[in-house]
Amino acid sequence: MTYKRRPVVVGNWKMNLSLTEATELARGLLERLASLGEGESSAEVGIAPSTPFLSAVINCVEGSDLGVSAQHMSHHRSGAFTGESAPSQLADIGCRYIILGHSERRQYYGETNESVSLAARAAHDVGLTPILCVGETLSQRDDGETLAVVLKQVEEAFKLLSAEEAAHTICAYEPVWAIGTGRTATPEQAQDVHYAIRQHLKELYSEQVADRVRLQYGGSVKPGNATGLMSQADIDGALVGGASLDVDSFQTIIHIASTDQ
Ligand code: 13P
């Protein structure tokens, strides 16, 4: 029998919202989650505010099941790295997840497969669950390189993780051309890549590990397209950007992910 993976939906707020807006959104979401019936809220839910608001948002959600994620961190333990956050510092303030290798970080801030691999290692060392982001650009897709690019990113990101750690890691497939563009992968396109990622994890580790790793889809996920995506066999949730800034839209996506598995 295959393992039943719990869906996981995380809202990546990126560099948006004021302090008041961020705490209000967190409180609003908590109220919505509390009002959902059992089957409607079976998904694990997280939110990723901008770094300056992590503590404030963590205070708002304390004692609830809603987890908080940082959007990036250093892979170094401590030291002279101006502007960076250390893994242990994020764990100290109560973060549960860390998004690593997001395409915006790869494109603008020099994150590489190598730095993602080191940061994934560092995350597990302090008990943070990494959300490892992978995805191809439009030209890579057009050139037929999607699987080669994505599987290489997966291999590197997991490189320093044991089987047990890998099983407790989340991987988000976010085609770069679908992020913030309103253009989303079709459920079939997304499923094809998710399936390939899971097969690759099976080769790298084992079937048991591959069965446990949760694979999110990200890239213009909205209430209107979530049903098709979330019903795919290897899609275990979503990493949501724009639609997570609106409590109604995010709640709907959580509901769909909870019920469409
Ligand atoms: P959008 O949902 O705004 O396309 O962003 C996706 C994303 O980058 C989540 O990490």
C-alpha cells in the first residue's frame, strides 16, 4: 500500500505587506482555519512573511497549527555575514520551515544548487523543514531541457541529506515561466515533472523515502486552477504567491488541497 501524504500548502508572501497588513492577514487566516470542518482543513498550512515580520507573525499564530516559514537564510552557522539570518536564529524565533532556492533568489541573489544543498543540510541540523524549490525557465522548457534541469536541481538540493531527512523535506516544483505571470502549468505538465522528481528520489534513496517526500506545485496557483493541479497523483500541495495575500483565495486553495487528494 502506498503511503498517504498529508497535503501541505504554504503562502509565500515575498516582499509584500506592511506590519499591520501582515499580522492582520495571519490573524484572519487563523480565524478561517479554525472555522473549517475536519475534512476541509486536513492540509498542513504555512505562511512565509518577509524577514522583518517573522517574529510578529509567529507571535500571532503561537499555539496554533499554522507554521511560519522564512524565505531565505544563510547556510553558514554564524559569523561575519552582514544582512544574513543564521539557521539557528530562525529556529530560535520559532520558524518551522525555510524556503530554499526560490527562483527569485537564484535569479537575483546568487543562490545556486551548491548553496541550496548546504542550506538544506543546515536546516535539518537545526530542525527546520526545508522547502526546496526547483524549476525550469521558459527557454529551458522550449529546448526540451525541463527534466534534465529539474532533476539536477533535485539531486543537488538533496545531496547532503540522509534518507530520514529527505523523507521530512518538502520539494516545490515552480516552473519559472509560471511564477507571477498568471500562466500556470497544466495539471498534466505539472504531474509529469512531479512524477519524474518522485522517480528520481526513488533512485537516489528508496521507494519508501520517495513515497514520503511531499511535492508542492507553485506558479500562479489560484482558486480557479487549484482543483486540477491538486488532484494529480504526485502533487501534494501548493506553494502560493500572489493568491496567498488574499485570505479568501488562500482559504479556498487550502480547502481544495485538503479535499482533492
Ligand atoms: P505566484 O503564485 O504569485 O505565481 O508565485 C509563486 C511563487 O513563487 C511561490 O513561491
